Amino acid sequence: MTRPIRIGVQIQPQHADYREIRRAAAEAEDAGVDIVFNWDHFFPLRGEPDGKHFECWTMLGAWAEQTSRVEIGALVSSVGYRNPELLADMARTVDHISDGRLILGIGGGWFRRDYDEYGYEFGTAGSRLDDLGEALPRIKSRWSALNPSPTRDIPILIGGGGEKKTLRHVAEHGTIWHAFGDAGVLRHKSEVLDGWCATVGRDPNEIERSTAVSGRPGAAAEQLVELGITLFTISASGPPYDLGSLSEWVAWRDRVNAA
């Protein structure tokens, strides 16, 4: 399976008024990106720890109405912040509002302040990944029970590179795998994922491979394409949100896809 290159942007919802976030989402869509992501936290991850911040899923509902072409999603939602059935219903609702453009990004979670201040059990890295493994089939089961059902098979993006649990969850349930690291790390993790796919009986080519990038496209991006990465996401931290490199990434995508 030959997948086209896709370009995403993560608009980080911290330290900004919402009108600035709204404007950035519109500019990203106008620039030609394929996906606009936010993130699922309750406090800023950098800068002033008590700075301005907005909630993920209500924002996705607004983006579903505001945008018309791009896919939208969280990079990524923490499994521990919402009951899996509720999260499934929220995703189904945003899927309908957006006319089928939602990606459900999900992961085990890691930012302890979110858990402590909002009253969630932090547990351990292992227990959070166990929770993820339990939640994924519950989410899919709830989608099959909802009326109306989702407009499509909602893509599930799973973030992380844990070799014993996360990558098995990706092999069993993921549509997109979002990974972190340099080319050597990504090559190794991708091979581990392929092994888990063989174990669970999944064609590894069914899983789109994704990573975060920065700067401008060049030799490093070409190397990632050779490793099978086809979704490249640029982080936009603001304010102001600097989206100047998006046009170069979109032009590079179009050149590679046309080759």
C-alpha cells in the first residue's frame, strides 16, 4: 500500500486568547494542511504554568463548525480524563458536526498536574497503558451501539512508543501511529510494531505512521519517508502562532505525492 504524504499542524491551546487560536486554525486550513490538531491538557506545558489554557474537546466541536475541509483531532487525548463510553460519544458527536472529519487521537497520558488538580488517579505508566488497552475496545463497542452511528469508521490515532504495551495496542486497534524520536529510533519502533502486527494477525500496511517535525522539509524528511512515515505534524506554539513554514511543507508534500 502506497500512502500519500499528509501534513498536520498542532495548534497548542496555551497562552492565547481563543480568537487567536480560531484564527490560527483558519490560517492552517487555508494553507492547505490535511489535519489540524490541538492537545488534551488542562494547563500549559511550557511557559507560565498558570497561563491561559483551553479545554480540548469543546474546542474540537467549535473547529468542526469553523472548518470545512481539514480533518481535526487531539494529539492526543488522555484515556484517563473521560469514561471510554463518554469519549466515544463525544467523538461520534464531533464526527457528525464535522461531516466525518474527526480523528480520535488517544494515549495513556503523562502530565501529572492534570490528574492531580482534576481529581483523576495518576497511577503508573504501566497502569495508564493498561487503562488504554481496556478503553479501546469499549470505545469501538460504544460506536457500534450509538444512534446515530458515526458517519465513518473513525480513525484512531495512538501516540507513544512503548514496546510492550503501546505498540501492541496500536497493532490491535490503531489506524494511525504517532511516534517520537530520530530516524534510528523510529526505524526500531516501526520494526517492533510490525512484529506486534504479526503476533495479532494485522497487516502493518493498514497503519499510517506519523511523527512530529520542525523547521523546513529537507533530507531529514526524505529519510523519514523512506522509513514509511507519511504523516508529518508541525507544532505551532503561540501567541502569536507562526505558521510560516506550513506552505513549504505543503509544497513539499505535493511534490513528493506527484513523483
